Amino acid sequence: MTFTGISEQEVDRAYDSLKNDALDGGYRLNPDAEFVKNLIRGLLKNEQRYGYRACPCRLASGKMEVDLDIVCPCDYRDSDIEEYGACYCALYVSEAITDGTRKVAPVPERRPPRSQRGTMKERAVQTVAVGGGTTFGSLPFPVWRCKVCGYLCARDQPPGICPVCKAKKDRFERFL
Amino acid sequence: MTFTGISEQEVDRAYDSLKNDALDGGYRLNPDAEFVKNLIRGLLKNEQRYGYRACPCRLASGKMEVDLDIVCPCDYRDSDIEEYGACYCALYVSEAITDGTRKVAPVPERRPPRSQRGTMKERAVQTVAVGGGTTFGSLPFPVWRCKVCGYLCARDQPPGICPVCKAKKDRFERFL
Amino acid sequence: MTFTGISEQEVDRAYDSLKNDALDGGYRLNPDAEFVKNLIRGLLKNEQRYGYRACPCRLASGKMEVDLDIVCPCDYRDSDIEEYGACYCALYVSEAITDGTRKVAPVPERRPPRSQRGTMKERAVQTVAVGGGTTFGSLPFPVWRCKVCGYLCARDQPPGICPVCKAKKDRFERFL
């Protein structure tokens, strides 16, 4: 496989697209545009190399089914933004970072070692037949409800911003 | 605390941002732009005064945890649009209002008196252990499903427009 | 009822609106803009004739309650995009079509005959009282969860793109 150079135009286009998607979904890119574009170069290089945008700050295996959790945005982004104010790469950051009320600090690796990754599946819900109906085993994630618009999502914590009505995190309540 | 004046530029910026968020989420601002900008001045003044955008048509306490339900958009907006065609301030309105097929009329206060507000939490779902699984007590809100795209939300009534695929209210069905 | 002509300006406006809504929700219009505009002419004509945008490739009855499932976007769009790469009209297509890695092919009619349409409702969930709580009968659709952002939706298959965070289909897991 030969690598073709990545033009500045491609980087700029990917930057605009990533930024729009982030804003639409209630996410925020790191305000340092040059820093972000460097990460985008890594993403585009990985896309050429592997066929998917593996996280530029982690070592990809090259096997998509093994790397699926670190295709950007990774499965760990939202928990890292919640706890550390930024994802592992600091590509996505919290409002406190863009506001300047918090500084970006190193984010420890949340991805479990490969031998333990399979066990994530065991968090999956188990349905149990009860008296002709179906009852659910413990849910793998709590379900949160936006009190403003009724949006539902299943995550460890509610999102920073409701992707539907843009209400802030404190407007969410536990639903299930 | 001193109040700084609110510039027309700030009002215009807030107006554009509110309008975009409204359209993205399937909501509509009052078509009278001057009326809306006046409400926005109230919102921005409250933000300076309290640190959050309390409803400009209600008396805020100044304690965020007490006022959380009336931070704009308030917890009552969607039910008021549903029943009266507009929120309490008439900042957000129904399609019938923007179409001109319905007129804005006074909206009675839906917010419960303070002594009764705590009881809202008692609507929250209670999980009950049944035979090793989990079953749910009565859900605090029905869950609606968009028949076009599968979007789920928990509200008294389905939304006027699906925020994901823009299908209208009559395409929703009760899911849970 | 008299039909007024549909101006090119109206067609263009409807095209822009449809395209924006599609992109926002993770959908894609057929890349052939002239083909799409022809379908839009049919939609606008149906809107004049019946008062709603019935599918331009099917025979509408003129009774909204009977045609609700074929108001565009129809209830069958997502399953057809999933299975055939395009909706019945080929107005909406899959990424593989816009990429050019798959060609548009005829899509068989998925809409059940009228006599069987009522039975769809029998798929609806039935709640069963169990030991003071509520348990659910079999869910009419599986609930899928985006592993990146926690978005939940109830459909036969997960969507091609998460409407909230734009993660691809393979990032969804069965939740309920």
C-alpha cells in the first residue's frame, strides 16, 4: 500500500466537518485549531493505512473488529470529557475548557487491556421471562431523560448538553 | 455586583444561536423577531444577575437549584406548546402559530407552587427485583417512538416534530 | 380544488430543506439532483392535492389516516435503505450508493397490503403487572444503543449513522 500525501485542503475540509458534527451533537473541539488539525492529519493517515479513522494517540492493531472501540470518536470520549474535561487526545473538550475555567491536563488511558475487553459484553442486558412477559436483568447503563425535551440516552453519566434541545447536564434525570 | 449594558450585538448573536438551536431540535421561535429580542434581553440580564438564564416572565429566586425548572427553555415549554400553542413567554410557539392558523393567547402558569414541586420526584421510576431480574414500577412518563426513524423520547405527549428525521407528531406511537 | 403551478423556486427551496434535514439526521439524498427534484415536484403536487406529502411513487388514497405510513419519509424508508441501499423511490440512499460502491437497483414494495396493515399494531408492547411492578411483554422493536454517545432508538436494525454523534452503524449494540 502506498501512502498519498494529505493535502491541507483535505485537512481543512475534515476540520470543518468535524466541527459541525461536534456542535450539532452538543460536543466541542479543542479551541486550539492547529492542535486539532495535527490530530486530523493522524486520523486521515490512519484512514489511508487501515481503512478507518483509528485514534491517532493510540496504537491501532489494523484489525477493525479489534479497534472498533478506538475508532474516533472512541467509546471512551464521553466518560473522559466528563471526568477529565477532555478525551484521551484532547481533540474533544468540555465547556469548562473552552470557557477557560479549566485547563487541559493529561488523561489516563481508560481503555481496558485487551484481555478484559471482551467482558464489556457481559454488561449487556439479560432478558428474563416472567409470567409470560419479559423483565430485564440489570441494565448495562442507566437511562437518562432530559427534563426539557424528553430525550433519552443510556450512558454512565448524562451528556454535558442535550443534543436535541441543548439544555445543560443538570436538566437530566435518571429514567431507568 | 454591577450590571454592564447588554449590546445589540450580543442580543443579535443570542437570537441567531437560539433560532438555530430551535430549528435543529424541531422547535420554532415566535415569528415576531423584536418580541423575541426583548425576551432575550431579559434572559441575558438574568444571566448577568444570577449566573443562569432564568425565564424572563417569572420571578426567579436567585438560587439555581430552586430555579432549575425555569431556566430557559423551561421544563414546561413542551407541554405548553402542546396545549396552548406557545410557551409561557410565547418565546417558543407551535407550527400552527407560525403558519398563522392559530393566534398566540395567554398561557396559564403550569409550574406547580413551590411546596408541591418536590413531589415531581415521586413520579420517578421505581425498580423492583423480580425473580432475579429487574422489573420497572410505573414509568414516570410514557416513551414515544418515531415510526419513521425509531427515535425514542419520554414525555407526556410526542413532540410536534421528530428532532432526528423531522417527521410530524402523528408519526409517533407509544412504545413503553 | 384547483392546482396552482409549482415554481422552480419552490422546488429548489424544498430541495435545500430536504437535503439539510437529511444530513442533520444522518440520511443522504440521491446524488442525482435532477432526479430528486422530480420526486419533489410529485411531493409538492400531492401536498396541494391531499394536504400532505404522500409518496410520489405510490397511489395515495387521499385519506390521511390511511396514507400516514406513506407520507414521505415513509415508515419503510429505513428498512429499505438497510436492505436495498435506497428507499422505494430512491429519494434516500445509503452511503454505499453515494460512494459509488453500490448501484441503485429496483426496490420491491415493502408496504403490506391494506388488509394486513392493521396487524402492525399488534406488535405493540403489552405491559403486564407483576408483583406490584410493571414488566413488559415482548418489545415490538429492539432498542439499539450507540456505544459512542448513548443514543437510543427502536428499529429493526441500527441506523447507518448515529444522528447525534455521527458514529457508524457498527458502533451500535443491542440494549433491550
